[in-house]
Amino acid sequence: MTTLFEKEFICAICGTESLHTVVGSTNSLGSPDLDTRPPEMQRSTIHLGILRCPACGYCSTDISQRKKDTQVVVESDHYRAILGNTELPERVASFMALSFELEQSNECIDAAWHAIRAAWICDDEKTLVYSKICRKMAIELFDRAKTKRQVPSEQLDLIDTITLDLMRRAELFQEASTLIDSLLSRQIDETLKRIIEYQGRLIRVKNTDAHTASEVLEADST
């Protein structure tokens, strides 16, 4: 069961008060997608995980909080261009704007996750061109996080396995095949190995659909 309620927030950038719907509690039943997108009912509340100030456009999980340089980013031309892109559903633009803001403060992993959430909303809205763009953004951000040594060593295989799904769904099949070779050359967790091998079968037939972790188990049992 999902519980929603209305809450007032005071924007930390411009001081505007606004009312937003927030999630009090939710649950999920079933198997997540291979990029970790949760099943219902949590799936239907993802879009509520971000707030946008109706006055200045500041986007955050909590617009009553800000970092030192947040205002500079929010007022930048690039940030305004994201919010002003009429081809984007509003929630997608909000997630992309927050991803950009986090990228500017070198929080590359969090920036990648918000780009992924933007892709999920794009999937629901059938804006498939932007779903690919958002996934490519997330791939680049994960890569940057690895370069900056922001990914703990114990999470590297998991992040790369998620990246593999992002590549497949963005139609980056050659890059995905190269990553599979790299992953399978490692001493990798058996569950992740099964997912990687399953992804390989999908990539060979250029399948770009969403697939769940339970499908991997079903495929292995047949």
C-alpha cells in the first residue's frame, strides 16, 4: 500500500512556499528490472521523488535544502535550457536538471542515478529518444565516477552490470559486448554472472526491451 500526503516546502533558493505531494510509505511486490527499477507499487511513485520550485525552477529531492553553489547552477543557461525543453515531460526535465546539478558538484554516482530515473519516466511517457539520451548520460556519469574513484571496489561489478543494461537499452550493442568480455574475465559473483550471460543473449538479437531479474532465473531453469 502506498501512502501519499501534501507538504509545504520553502524553496532554499528564492524563498517561495509551495505544496507538493510526497510519499509517506510504499511497498513493492515482484522482481525489479535489470537496471534496478522497482516493481509496483513503488514503481508508480518514482516520479514523486523529485520536487520543483514553481517560481525559480530549483529541482531537488528536498527544495528546502541547498548546497553552497546550488544557486549558481540553477541560474545557469544549461540548467534553464533543460527546464525550458518543451519536448521533455516536466518530471523528466526535473530529474535531468538535478542530475546536471549533482554533476557540477562532482557527485557523479548520484547524478547517474537521477539520469536513470529520468530514463524510467521517459519509458512510461514513450519518449524513447530521450530515454536513450538519459541512459547515455548515466553511462558517462558512472564512467566518470569510476575515473574519479568514487565507486567502492566492492560495488564495481554491480555498477558495471547495471551499465551493461543501460548500454543494451540505448542500443550501444558493440560497447555492451566489450563490457561483457571484461566482466566475464573477472572473478565475479555467480548471480551477476548469470545476469551478464542473459544480457549477452539479448544483445545478440538486439533486444532493447525491459527485462526483470526473475526472467534470468526462469531462463536458467529451462
